[in-house]
Amino acid sequence: MSEDRIRNMDEFAALCGISRPTISKYFNNPNSVRASTRDRIEAALREYDYRPNIYAMNQNRRLTKNIGIVVPYLADPFFAEIARVIERRCIDAGFTPTLFSSHGEQSQENAILDTLRSLRPAGVLLAPLGRASSKKHVEEFCRDVPTILFDSNIEGVGAAFVGSDNFSFVSQTVEYLSRTGSAPCFFEMRNPANPNANKRRDAYLEMMRRLDLEPHLVQIDGNGWGFEEIGRAGALKVLQQDLLPTDTVLCSNDRLAIGFLSACHELGIRVGREEGCTIRVASHDDHPYSRFTCPSLTTAAHDYEAVSDHAVETLFRLIDAGGRPDKREETQFAARLIMRASA
Amino acid sequence: MSEDRIRNMDEFAALCGISRPTISKYFNNPNSVRASTRDRIEAALREYDYRPNIYAMNQNRRLTKNIGIVVPYLADPFFAEIARVIERRCIDAGFTPTLFSSHGEQSQENAILDTLRSLRPAGVLLAPLGRASSKKHVEEFCRDVPTILFDSNIEGVGAAFVGSDNFSFVSQTVEYLSRTGSAPCFFEMRNPANPNANKRRDAYLEMMRRLDLEPHLVQIDGNGWGFEEIGRAGALKVLQQDLLPTDTVLCSNDRLAIGFLSACHELGIRVGREEGCTIRVASHDDHPYSRFTCPSLTTAAHDYEAVSDHAVETLFRLIDAGGRPDKREETQFAARLIMRASA
DNA sequence: TGTTATATTTTACGCGCGTCAAAATTATAT
DNA sequence: ATATAATTTTGACGCGCGTAAAATATAACA
């Protein structure tokens, strides 16, 4: 191991006995050079730990190897988890992912997109804020940067959308609940931040219609991304004032349900399907904590893997195609019902 | 608004009627140019939305304006939350933070540090994996890059450490629990990943000694960062085999406690200080979900703000001082006891 | 008004690498 | 062995900006 550090690609090329342009080619795509050449470079790489200067590299490349990952709210373990999987895939494909969280604020989302634009990424995987997004800002961004939307869709924006099929989520929970007990009411925020919430409400209404059951929406107040607290406060109010039309509650998402369960416990209301329980609660998302709630939460699970994989694959294809999609595709994956103790 | 986009600083300088080096100076530090000059630049900036090329900028700057934030496990909302606060502070100070998660794996932590090194950041805020960190790797990194350790300490590594005072956490919970009921046993992982866990165990033993009470360690098996599941499995075993030496349990951290509460519910054991409850559970961290557990969790809270602020401030001072600290400081903030329903 | 300290302009060079074209070399096929 | 294709080398230029030194302009002050 030679002790004097290598300052640039010229020096490294000299040590390899290979010309600099070839080294440059190698770093751009190791498979673009002859196998024997590749071996020599990689041998030298092991001996002298040289890494090309990223800034100089990216300065003149038409496209960097960066990929931006943007989620609306990283303190939600659901997004943390999906970001982790996506990150892994990007690294394995030779890209450099960078993770951003909008923290539930439009100004942040806009700032992130501006920053990303100047990073000139090869592509971006964006889970937008939804209702709180500046559609115009996102739209303009997507015109300049190859972008795949995931989790929540914005009609016509981005090269593709990959997410979950909200109807599949709700139809399974509604069917299960009404088959095994009384039909559920639907517990949700009156003005949800996330557009999936609206789709879920519609799916609930549609399913109840199909089953010829009377729908009941229980809509609670609250703004922002503190869903647990919103759910808890809403549930306290609804339960104390005895406004619940049925003894079965289907929450729009798990975080609301976590708050709902918390309120039930506080009021001494037993939840579950065992005898002695007066209420059943189910929900959607399979939030990482949903199996640790008391009781554990019956829910409809995202196919994390499928969504992550397909989003990443779609982005890679888009990048390979030079950033221009043939046409905008929307892919939605079905849910998997997970029966636990709460319903 | 002129429609032809500005390609570089030369063009922008021409439009401003100001020389390029002055523009460069402005972007490096807006306060380093005369107020009248600054106004002219900012007026032009509003008219033509020019942004300097980051790659070209960083290529020759001795120091970039980047700050790396590394956390061990982003799916833990505790870290997501602290990262959010730190991020905000960095942006406000004119830096560009980048967030990384080691996802509980040493190989990832090492890879992140390597990546960070080549980003040549002005400074790094690192919450290391702890026991799972490669001390050598981290040490070498800290020699090259101004780094503040936070959350968990590695003796002698980095320019400073900012965290919470584990003794303050445990002393308050132990004192409270033994004053208001029977003395607690200490529920923890046998081989905790996080070094704070060891400090907490020591603090528990020391506090019990001071209060002249007999300590009981309840150590459970499990590896990795899935603390809730580890806590749940451990609690099930302990409770079913009736191995609990007291009716008061102090968990090493909230995530274990969440698992513990889940197990209690599953076994029909009522937790809390109300009558009819057979067990009390308390914990440490004030995890974002601890107020939504059933029952809500009595815990000792980190001073998030203080830790974040002080870590960031320390880093900024370090950067101003050219990266060389006078001497390594360790700062630890006291906990605040939060009494809820579980104990 | 002259003097001094501070800011800005001019000029010029360099950073580390991408990329291109033409020439030289190597590998593969016939 | 020869023709052909694929790869590498050589040499050169440019990217967009940092930065240094010297010349000039501006502001502050006596």
C-alpha cells in the first residue's frame, strides 16, 4: 500500500498503466471497458484507495448518477421503511440516492425540488405531499427532471405513478368486517392531507353500496400530519358523545387507528373480537407499529416490496430511455388483509 | 422576466453589471459584499432565477457548505424527529444538510462515511451505531472530517459529544417508581446495540444501591434494531414463566416498553396505577408514540431541542475554528420525567 | 480636501474530469 | 494469415467556478 495519496485521475491512471479517458470510462460504467482492463483497474483500486472527485465528475456529465428520493413525512415509519428499500435498490444499481423529507410542508417540498433541480439528478422518486403540494411547482419540476411519483398520485404529473390500489385495501376490510360482524362506519379526517384518503372514502362508499349496506362517515377535524393525536382527539369526542353509528370502526389509516385505540383505552372501552369487547377497529396500511398496538391492529397491508421495486424499475427504464416516457403509466398494487386482534 | 436562461455566473454578472468575482463572493457569503452591491445582486436574482452550479462551486472550494447528518436507524421516529430539527438548523445557518441512515448495519455506516468523505463536507453530525460501529473506521473518518457525535458516545472519538445524561433519566424514573410503589426491576436486552443502554443499566444499579433497594435485572435475548418485537417476545416469556421479581417494570427504552405493553395486553394483564392493574411499566426516551400506547407510557423525556441545538452550535463553532477543536467536550442534558397512565 | 481603510474590478490561472476525433493497438472471425 | 471490428491511447479543449494579485474605486474620517 503506497502511502502518498492519489490526487487525481491522471495519477491513478499512471499507476494503473492505463490512459485517463479509459479510467473515466470505467467509472462511468465499469462494463464499458474490456474485462482484462477492468480487472487491472479494480486491482489498482484495491491497492490505492482512489475515488474520483464527485464534483468534477458531475460538472460536465450530461447526467449525474444521483437519484433523489422525496417523501412527505419521514417521521412516519411507513415512509422511512419504504425509503430504506428504495435506497437499497438504487445503490445496488450503481446510483447515489439522496433522501429528502418535506416534513409535511409545501415550502419544504418546493425547496427540495429546487435543490434537486440543481443537483441535476438522473431521476427522482417523489411521494408528494398531496393536497398540500403546489401542483404547479411539482409539474414544472417534472418537466425538467425524469420523475416517478409514488404513494400518492397527482393526475397527469410525472412520467408514471406507482402506488397501492386503495379500492383493494378498502374492499377487503369492508368485506371482512361486514361478513364477520356488523358493517363498519368509516373514521377519517374531514380534510385529509393525503389524496389516498379520498380514494379510500370513495371505495368505502362504493363497497357499502355493492353490499347493499348503509354507509356512515365519521369525519373528524384536524390538520397536519399528527394523525395519531388527531385520531385520538376525534375518537374521544365521538365516543364520549356516543356519536358512533355502529360498533365496528374502519379507520382510513393505521395512524388514525393508533389514536383511536388510545382513546378507547383511556375511556375503558375494550376493543377486539373477543367476548367482553364492545367495539371492533380495523384500518389500512400495515404500519410498522400496527402489530404492537393494544390490541394488535387488523389492517390491510401495502405490498412494500412490489411498490418499491416497481417504482425503481420504472425509473431505471425511464432513465435508460433518456428521460422521455412513451406514455404515462399508473400502476397500483393490491393489498393483503392482515387479521389481528382488533377486529 | 427575460426568457433566455442564464448559463453561468459570467452571464449573470453581466446582467447585474457587477464583476464575476464579486458575485462569487456574494454566493460564498452574502454579508461579505457591500449592502448596495448585495441589493443589486438580490434584485437581479429575483428577476432572473439564476443558481450557481453546485458542482463547479464545490470543486475548488477548500470547504463546501455541506453538512452530513448520520443516524443509526431512521425507521425509529425518535431519530427521524431529531434529524428534522437538526436539518432545519443547518438550513437556517446557510448550510446544505444531507441525511443518511445506517439502517442498523455497520457496512452501511462505513459506506456512508466513505461517501461523506468524498463529499468534503464542512462538518458532520454523527449518531453512531454504537456497539456495532467499526470504531477504527469512525475514528479515521473523524480525523479527516470535523465531526460531532450525538446520541451515543464513542470514547475519545470526534471533536465533541452531545447527548442525554442517562443517569438523569434513570435516577428520576427509579426515584419516582420506588417512591410511589414497589421498586422497579430493570427490563433490557442482554446485549444492547446502543451504548446508552449500558449506561442506563449502570445508573439503575447505582440508584438502587443509593436507595438501599435490591436491584433486579431482567435481561432478554434478541439482536438488531427491532426493539418492539424483541421487547414483546421477551415480555411474553418473562410473564408467562412468571419470572418478574416485582410488579413494577422499568424498561431501558420506550421501544422495548411498547413491546412489553403489547405482550401484557395479549396476556390480559392490566397495566397502570389505577386499581385493578397488576403491574406498572415505565421507560425512557419519550418516543413520539409513547403517549399513544395503551396505557400511555410514563417515561423520561430527552430534551430534543437542547441536544439538537447544542450539537449544531458546537459544530458551527468547530467549523468556524477551522475544524480543529481546542479540546474534546462532552455535554449531556438532563431528562424530564413525564408521568402518564402506565406507572 | 486629503488621507486611509475597505470594496470592487481586472486579469489570469487552475481545479479534476468529461468528451471528442484521430491514430494506434488489440481481439475476433474468416 | 488476413480482414474486420472493438477497444484503447493520444492530445486537446472546455465546463463553471474559486482564487490570487494588482489596479482602481468607494466610503469614512479627520
